[in-house]
Amino acid sequence: MDRKIRMIVPVPVPKEALEAFASQIPAHLVAPGVTVEFACAARGGTALDSHYEGVIADAYCLEAGARAEAEGCAAVCINSMSDSGVAALRSRLTIPVVGTAQSTYALAGQLGRRFSILSMWDRWRWLFDKVLREQGMEHKLASIRSIGVRPDTTELLSGKEDSVFPLLLDAARRAIDEDGADVLILGSTTMHQSHAYLAERLEVPVINPGLVGYKTCEMLLALGLSHSKTAWLSPGAPMDDVFDTV
């Protein structure tokens, strides 16, 4: 029987956008016996532009993932560098719960000494700082380079290649030459379409975070590991129906 991994996008997006997010995981990189499905938060903002939107995303990622175990999922991954709701889901679930940002920063720390984050938007700085601080990885950060383009969670980067890709390449070049980065991280899963373009033009590793989050799920399943329930205590009385509308 296939093991199902549920990838959760932390903001509401239409079906077509979920298909664009799903394309970040090529079929040939999916392990035999694994099925990948994408879902999104039922409510919330559109771009995680603030701590306010971040708290709403935490809540609705919890809703989206809370029933995953009962529905037969083998693992859950928050498909965002925000890691929205990860701690709450680890408390609620016993199946592996993976934060894309945590997994990405850990891998970057293995591949080099200092990494830079390539960001679309200055207003994402708060979510990078949040997870880096939680993971004690601030000392590994060389820089955050933003190109000042508002993200599009519906079309992602489709149709923007000619304008956005060169800006990202210039930011990457500056991160390497001026900031001392020896590893680069795409700052959002919405940027995955730029990965091949950047990777073939740069001399340092470029990490595609959504794929890292997914592969971390696969690894945990293959090793028979999940998060510690001593670290993330299960609730005494689950309240999953708190999100139900009357």
C-alpha cells in the first residue's frame, strides 16, 4: 500500500495554483510506494506579509493537517519557509511532521559554512528570522537578498521568467561575492521555477526548499522515525472541531 505524504500550502490558493506547487516535485524523484498530495489552508491571507497573517496561517495549517493521520497519511509537510503550525501539528500528530524551512536550513548548514536566502519580498524577513531564531541558525546566515517583487501565490513565477530570473541571479551573485555565501536558498516554495535557471549559472549549491521538505518526509518514513512526543506533548483533549463552522 502506498504511503501518502500531505504537503500543505499555508495560504488559500485555487486548484490550478496547487498544481503549480505540486510541479516542484518531479515524478522521477518520488520514491516507489509513495504518493504525494497537495492541500492548502482553508482561510487566511494571501502572502504571509506579517505576523498577523502568520498566526492565522498557523491555525489553518493545524486544521489542514490535524486529520491527516486519521485519513491515512503517513507524513505531513508544511510547504512553505514559514513552517506555519509545525509545532502544533507535532503536538497533535504522531506521524512525521516536517517544516520545510527547518529542513532546508539544516541541509544548508551541512553543505557550506554560511548561506544566503534569496527572497522575492522584503516583507518576508519576519518569517526567515522566526525559524532561524527557533533553530539557533542565525550565525550561519550570510545575508537575505530581496528583489522587491510581491509574490504571486496563484501563478507563482509563470510568465515572469524574463523579468524575475535575472533579478534573482543578480541578488545571488551579490550574496556570493559581497556577503560571503557559499550556499544559496530560495526563500519560498513559490520560487521553485527559478531553481534550474540559477543552479546552472552559479558555482555554489542552490537549495530548492519544497523538494527538501518532501525528501525529508521520505527519509523519516524510510528510517521509521518521527518527532519526539516528549518534546511535543500530545494534547490532553484534542479540539479539532474548534474549526467547524456552525
